[in-house]
Amino acid sequence: MDVLETSKLLDEELYSRQLYVLGLPAMQRIQRAKVLLSGLQGVGAEVAKNLVLMGVGSLTLHDPHPTCWSDLSAQFFLSEQDLGRSRAEASQELLAKLNGAVQVCIHTGDITEDLLLDFQVVVLTASELQEQLKVGTICHKHGVCFLVADTRGLVGQLFCDFGEDFTVQDPTEAEPLVAAIQHISQGSPGILTLREEADAHRFNNGDLVTFSGIEGMVELNGCAPRPLHVQRDGTLEIGDTTTFSHYLRGGAVTEVKRPKTVSHVDAEMVVDLAQALESLKGTEGEPLEEQLDKALVRRVALSSAGGLSPMAAVLGAVAAQEVLKAVSKKFMPLDQWLYFDALDCLPEDEEPFPNPEDYAPRDCRYDGQIAVFGAGFQEKLSHQRYLLVGAGAIGCELLKGFALVGLGAGGSGGVTVADMDHVERSNLSRQFLFRPQDFGRPKAEVAAEAARRLNSDLQVTPLTYQLDLTTEHIYGDNFFSSVDGVAAALDSFQARRYVAARCTHYLKPLLEAGTKGTLGSACVFIPHVTEDYRAPASAAASEDASYPVCTVRHFPSTTEHTLQWARDEFEGLFHLSAETVNCHQQALTSLAHLDESQVLTVQQVVLGVLRQRPQTWRDCVLWALGQWQLCFHYGITQLLSRFPPDKVLENGTRFWSGPKQCPRPLEFDASQDTHLLYVLAAANLYAQMHGLPGSRDQTVLRRLLKLLPLPDPQDLAPIFSSDLKLASAYAEFGPEQSKQLHEALEIWTVGPPLEPLTFEKDNDFHVDFVAAAASLRAQNYGIPPADRTKTKRIVGQITPAIATTTAAVAGLVGLELYKVVGSPRPRSAFRHSYLNLAENYFSRWVPHAPAIQKFHHWKWTCWDRLEVPAGQPERTLESLLAHVQKLNGLRVRMLLHGKALLYSAGWSPEKQDQHLSRRVTDLVLEVTRQVPKPGQRVLVLELSYEGEKEDVTFPPLHYKL
């Protein structure tokens, strides 16, 4: 697609996050799809919600049955006012409000063969076997994709029939592999060598690849897919290149994904096959009934009368994803059957359903849940007090689940939802509780209001402060002392680590979930029972990834380098320079604290083509054209004048070798879309910074560029120092440079303040500038460029997301909530979960036990601490140390915030005696200059052992004030 074009058929802002998962072709197929959904109890509601949020073309609802009390435990489109109304009619209006682009209809008659022919996919939920066989047979005959999904208590199943010849266009979520080319030989076979930073081991024998951007051996550009063979040394055989032109430079090799075909049998055939089997026998000919786990069968049978929101969320999410696979032909469908149970939610050693009356219906919204867990457990749920951190996609699903199960919906119970963000339009395709009229409002407040509409008894309090070190006066000892547990729905590992540390400190259970595209996880951490939270090392490290400044500015070798350079350019040109001009009174001082790249950027504004503020749109275009010439032509020629292409180092190696790719200057051409896009975006941003009107008219811009001369290199020369390295301090500039920059700043500071621009991932000009700048930089260095979509995702730090994965992990968290709230459970009852909806992978496992640490005779885990009361009168430090020694038999030194309250080594006896005789809080004030915060109940002191060299992390000492 032309870089200046956008899809007119798809609301890319609304669906931006799921576009990163599904891609534009799949999304366009989804928008044209017609789906029939029969059955609108819990699972049906989840399927409908997910499909509407994700933008299916039309959804027809079928469920003439009247709403009853037991429906309300899992069906969030229904309320007490809908009792007696047909489920379909009662659900339609709220469903339609989720997405105005989706047509939501109702079918009130029977399901006939003629009706089924009008749909691409048919989904049955809460249906009888006879109806499933009938509808499934018709659908299979006519090539209509068919699904059956249902839950019974803690047991669920899903069946899919996509026909005997179903083609999957894109089987996996992974992006096609792209690697930069170092060299291609002429021969049979031709040998392709990748650049050093490329990972050849990611390619496999037989992979199909194509090529682009190659200079010289142009016959490969855009060729039909070629199979490759990976050699032991990492080079790739790509077939006969004997007759091709000689390879010169550059280019990229790109994997071509292969479609796959799957074949399904219909439901009736499955039943026939099962009935055709001989009678099942146990060991040594014993009848099967002698081998059955009768207790298990009884548990399943007794719990199957209920309907549970978490189970509906899990099965409904998977079923909706299968519908999307059917209509989009994206990702591999299920191998027809999925069985899922969460019987681990029931107590292991207790007699199931000991008092039948406790599980009888009560004509209340929790009847479906009471049928499984009993009224006593329901009462316990209502008195829980929970903190939900994050009201984004997962947070909305969790809050919906809390409302349905009745968490904190009675007595002294309640839910506090904390989130500092505001509702954006891109949230609506997966954040269930938000609507268009909520744009700009705090997420926590909107989510709380929406949750109360789902269950008017829910006690929910919104807080618009994030949880971090700066808000510990809000989320402090008093706050956490009133909380029974924490649910975290956060999108960064840094935030997760902090919240987990708070839970460890306060000994609170933590329920945690996260997603990335079709990947999802749900985990539970219980004090003294399971391990504590640990962020994946690789994922945590990726959040803090950075690149050397010199590499980014002069020697990029990867796409990520070009994106970082472009992002830095935006920050310098449109934010830092404006702030510097605005602070002209402190210009000399502020410049002295800028690094070399920042000083260079400021010079690009005040010493560039324009030596004074722009007055017209033409001035802004002229400046943008000068920036293009500076960055992609003149700057490269200056670099090559210092480091010529044939430069050889003293050791005989070529300077431009390995990851250092020799660049080449570009020639400006307004007919090339990327060149035009850069000037268009840069000129508009420059105009906005100066309070001038901009323009989006590309035709007029092209005409204007034909009239403007290219900037004279002499106009740009002052920006460069002789050796391409600027002094880091203003005082180190030469006298002439100092004077020149100072005079330029004086001119620019005349007039109103400039507007510093802050990068916004949903601002078109912001993204266009970075995308075009990075692409041009990639052309300079022969690096495979990122397209606009990838640029926005990486630079905007956007996590790909879809509603189905979000709903699934929220449901899995809900299942663990049952166990946490219930009677104390052994570690074997809890489950961590991981799923990949694209590849049909689902794993649940028992969490690890907390690691036991040992030191001499002392043993402890991450959940342990030493608790010492301050006493009346308050203890001295000597008394505190004696108490600690009595507890563990060890002599220790004590620190607070890394500062020693007592440290024998190097201290005089007089100083030690002075500290020992002081009250602990007085000593804390003297050493740390900090007083306990209002409401603070504990001072946390660090312990280390005197005389030991090894690093030992002792449990903290909680000094109770």
C-alpha cells in the first residue's frame, strides 16, 4: 500500500491494537463476515461481546428463551429488569452499543436450512445434542463453518467443524522473518550471506523467501518465492544465480508464509465413530464402570447445574477466536475438540455439597454460582475487599467478572480500582466497559460506573493515582491493612514488579494477568504457599533496552536503530529546541548541560536554512526541505568525507565492515512518497511549534517543492564541527561558534513562546514524521525499513492486543479467585496458566513453592520477616539488636534506605555507644533525614550479617511503630 494512503474501509484508530495481531487483510474479511449465534446464556454473551468489539460485519442473535435468575450469574447483558424477556431481545440493545459499525440483528423463528445458508459461521451454545447434530450436518453439507460451545458448572467444551477443505492463509501470529543481506554470490547455488546482526538460525530448510531493495542483482527483487537451504556456517543457498547481474549492495530477504489446509469431519460422524467402537473394557476384562472414578463423576454431575462467569469467559473467548479464524482465515483452527475443566476450584478433601440446601436456588442473581459453591461461599465473596490495579482491557474484564460473581457486593466488602489513564478511542475495541461518550474521562471512574450498572450492589471506589513510590502516602499501611487481596492488570513489567513487591511486603494474595496479541498468562501468588512474582528476565530487559548514541547517529545496522534515531530527531527538533528557545534567559547555562546530539539538534533549528522564525507555510516547507537535505544527503557526505568507503584501520581491517555499513547519500525527489511524506510531516510539525497554520494538501506541496531550490550546503555548514563530534559543554565551543549560536538564539527568542511538541502515538503527523525519517535513514544504510504500522507499534511502545485473549486470561484469574477467597488451600490447588490462541496451546500448572534460603541454622522464604514492636517507652537501638539476636542468634548490622543505623566496622567505640543508646525513631531521623509518614505503621529495616563476605538477602525487619 502507498505510504500516503490509509484504508477507507477500516477504522484504523479504533482497531489499531488488534490490527497489529490480525493484519489488514484479515480485518477486512472480518468486517464482511456474517455470523449466527444461537444461545445467549453466559458463553453466548461472551462470544457475542468479543465478536462485536472486534468488528465482525453482522451478528444475528437467536434465543427465544425467557431470562431467569440463574442467567444473571454469567450473562452481563441481562439484569433483574429483564426477567421473563427473551434473552436475545434483552441483549440486543447493549450489544449494539459496543460497536456502531456492527449490525446486531435478532432472529425469532426456528433455525432452518434456508436460514443457515445466509451465514459464514454458525455458533450454538446451551443447545441439545439433537439440535447440534441437525445443524452441524446442514452446515457441513453447505460449507458453513460450525461451532458448538457450552459450559456446565466447572466443565466446558468446544467443537469446531470448518469443513473438509479449509485453507488457512496465515497460520501463525509471528511476523515474516526479514533480514539484511551482506552479499550474494553468483553461482549454482548462489550463496546469500546475512549481515552479522541477522540471525540466520531463524530460517529453516525449505523456507520460501523473496527479496527486495537489492542493488546490482536486481533479478531477485520481487521474484517468485524461492526455497532456501541453511548451511552449517549460517549462509543460505538460494538457487541458481549464475545468469544474474553482479551483486553490489543492500537488500533484504523476507520469509513468505505458506497457507495450510485442514480437514474436519462433522459432528454426526464423530458420534457414529464413537458408537461403532467395541464395548470399552477395563484391565483384565473388567467392565469400564469398575474403573471409573465415581467421586469425580459425582463432583462433575453435582456442579454441572450452575453457570459461572469465569468459565463462560474462558470458553466464550476461545469460541470467539475460532469464529474469527473461520472468517479471517488467520491462525490454525482447533483440531475440532476442546475440553476444559476447573474442578480444582472445588475443595480437595471436603465432601462435595455436604448440605444440599446451601446450594438450592434463592431467586437471586448469584443462583448459578450458588449451585456450584453454596450460599455460604457467596456470602464470603460479598465481604471481600480487593484492590484492582489497572482499568484497561484486562482490568475492565476483571471488574466485569467481579460484578458478576459478587466480589465486594455486600456488607463491609468493596473493590477499589486504581488507574491514572484516560479513555481513548483505540480502547473501545477491547475495553468492554467504555463507550464513545467516555473519551477523555478517567478510566477508573468510567469503569466503576459501568461496573455498578452491571451489579448495583457492587461497592466500587475509583482512584486516579497510579501505584508507585510517589503515592505510598495514599496506598500505604492503612490502605493495604484493609485489603484482602490484589488483582493486577498492568501493561509494563516495571509496574508489575512494584505492585508485586507491595503484595509481598503486606502479605497479600496477588492475582496477575497479561497479554500480548494471542498470547496470555494468568498467575496467582499466595503468601507462604507459592513463589512470589518474578518478571521474565528477557521481557523485563527489553523494556529498558537502549542503543549506543554513536551507533544510532552514525553507524546504524538494524531497523530498531533507525527508529530510535527518528524518534530522537522528533524529540530534538520539535520539543527540546522549543524548550531551549523559550528558556533563552538561561540559554548558556542550559546548553552547557546538553549532550552533543542535543546541541546539534538545537543548532539544526536556529542555524539551519532559516536564520529567523518562520512567518508562512512556505517558510516551514523550506525549513523541512533543508532538514531533509541535512539528514539524508549533506550529513552523509560529511560522514563519508571523514570515513571514506575505502578507509582501512591500522590493523588492516576495513573501517566499513561487520555491523558498520557504509552509507550513501540520497537525492531528494518529490515524486517519491517517502520523501514527500517527510517534508509534509516536518513542515506541519514545525508550523505547529511556531503557531502557524499547516497544510495536508500533497498536490500543492509537490508544486511548491518544484519551485523551491535545494538549500545551499554553505547554509547548513555551521551545524557541523570539523570532526563530526560536538563538545558536550557550551563553554568548550570555539569563540566563533559560541557567538554564532548565541546571536541566533537572541533572534529566535523575539516573539511569543514556541510550543514544545510531545510525541503522541495516535497523532498522524507525529507517526508520519518518525516513519518517513526512519525509512529514509534505512535507505541511507541499506537496512530493511519498517512500515508505518510497525513504526507506530515500536516507537509508540504499543502492545498488540485483542479482546479474546483479554477475556480468556480474565476468566482464568476469576477461577483462581474462587480458591483464594475460599477456605485455605494447599499449593496443589492453584494454577498458573499460559495460552496461545493462534496456535491452540493451553497449559496450566501448579506454582512453585517459595524458595527456602538458609544461613547457618536460619531458614526463611521471600514471605518471611522479623516483626518487632517499638514498645512503650520506645526501644533503643541496643534493645532492638538484642531482640533480633534472640530471634535468630546472629549479630547483624542494620540499614534503612541503604544507610547504616549501626555499623561496627570503622566506627569508634564512642560513636557506636552513642547510636546504641538512641531511640530507634530518633536515630532514623538523624541518619536518613526522614520522619515516618502519616499513617505509617512500620519501619522496614534491612539486615546484613557482620563478618560475612557473601551477599545474603535476609528477611526484612518490620519495626512496628
